[in-house]
Amino acid sequence: ANKASGKWPSYFMMKCGTWGKNPKQMHNFYSMKEFSCPEDRLDVKVGPNTLTEKHMSGHVIVTEENAANPGFMCDAGEMSWDLDIDKQISFNVGYGANSLFRNINAFEMFWHAEGIKTQYSGTITLDGVEYEVIPEKSYGYADKNWGSDFTTPWLWISSSNLTSLITGKKLENSAFEAGGGRPVAFGVKIPRKLLIFMYHEGKEYDFNFSKLHLRVKTEFSFEEREELVVWHVRQENIRAAMETEVFCRKKDMLLVNYEAPDGQKRHNRLWNGGNGWGTVKLYDRQEGQFTLVDEIEATHIGCEYGEYDHEDAY
């Protein structure tokens, strides 16, 4: 009825959940009248949920009756959390998210990854069972997406649990990130583009298609097998190259549900997981020749891929 009368949705959705054994996602909805956040800092408050740069807490409960309603787009369960946040490595996508481009809504979807390596500490309670979150084993992440619609394809992979296969040593000051798919800039679709960043023991490798001077080339694919999903990504620029292969078990993942800001639900097969594993090969480039810097084993990889159901939805 709201769509027929031209009313757009306006709500806050608190999403939480778990991957692995019995994966689930749970949603609670609030009126925007209950939401508050000052313009000059991150200090979100809505219902029992709070978020700042250094702390988050909250509580979500979904009854079996509510979960049976397709409008809630989620599973039944209960979850609460009380966590300290330590963002250690950031990925700034550059001028594509600066104030000018934000003010003129240059892109349909903006992205900033404040914590591609983030350590969390505290407790999480899921369906009555309390878990301790250990900072050194949390392999956490923090980012922000905003805009008027989602990208399709939608690709995201990230990990900070990295070990060099050359030296055998854990890479304590490293993380990598890849995101994008088909950005829309000023109404024009830009196919097969990703933003990729590797922070390798203090050195930055940036494969950002919006930085034209880097002359970035991108190749990626996604494969859905019987029990696994697989990502293949390769990017190179005038200084370096990076090849990434990621695997994740379907049984450990979920098909994450989001409604677009205009009220349409276009992503209906958006794979989402946090237990991926794979390898990253990192190369330096000089005079057209590539030299292997490191071959890296990655685990606890956050990973997503999805496309709209129909081409006309693009």
C-alpha cells in the first residue's frame, strides 16, 4: 500500500547474526524518530543499541512469529553484545568519497573501510550462550556503506589473519581488502571495477580504479560449486600486482537480506560468510617485470558475492 501511494521506507534496521554452524541473521526495526547521531562524530543511539568509534553494545530478539513474516527478512533468535573496538589499519578509498562527491551524490554507493584490521574485546551472547571475544583472535573488521542503491555484482573479501608461506611467520601488521563490482558514477555504469588494498607489514599496495595515474587493470570471477563458492581476483597497476583466490563452504554461509533504500529487494542471492580461506600472491613491478614479494595464506576471510536477479533490475 505504501509503495502504491508513493511512500518510501524510512526505518532503522539493526542486523546481527552468525556464520558457521547454524548460520542466522536477525533484524529489529525502529522508527527513525528513535535514532540519533550527531553530525560531527560517530555516536549512534537507537533502542538498546549504541555505537561509537571505540565501543558498541546492543540487543536483538526475533520471535518465531516475527521470523515467519517475510517482511522481517530474517531468522528467529536472540543476541546481545558489549564490545570494545580497536581499529588498527584503515583503507581510505580516496577522492571518490570526499565531501564534494558526497554532496553531489556522484556514486550510487559509497564506501569507507575504517578498520580492515580491527580487534574487538568483550562478550557476545547468542541464544543464551555467552562467548568471550579475545582481541588477538577476533580478526575483526569495520566499514561503512551509504548511498541510494547497492552495486551489482557486489563483491567483497577481506582478512587480517595472514601468514607468509615464504617465511612461515604470522603477518601481525597486515590486512587486505577488495570491494566493488559495478559502480555507478554520475548515472553511468562502470563494469568490472574493484577497489583493492593490501597493507603488507607497513607497506601500502593500492589498486584503486579511481586513481587514473595508477592505470589499474582488473579481472575477477565468482564460481558457485556444489559445496563451495570461489572468488578469483587479479589486479595490477604500474607498480605492483595482486592475485587472490578465496574459498568458503556454503553450509557456513547465509544469503544476506537487504532492502534497497527505495524499498525494492533486488539482491536475493547475496552470499555472505566470514570463514573463508585462500591465498594472496603479491608482486612488485619494475620495467614491466613482476617480482614475487610474498605468497600469503589467509583465513577468517569475510566474503560476499551477489548479483541482481534480472538484468533489467540493473
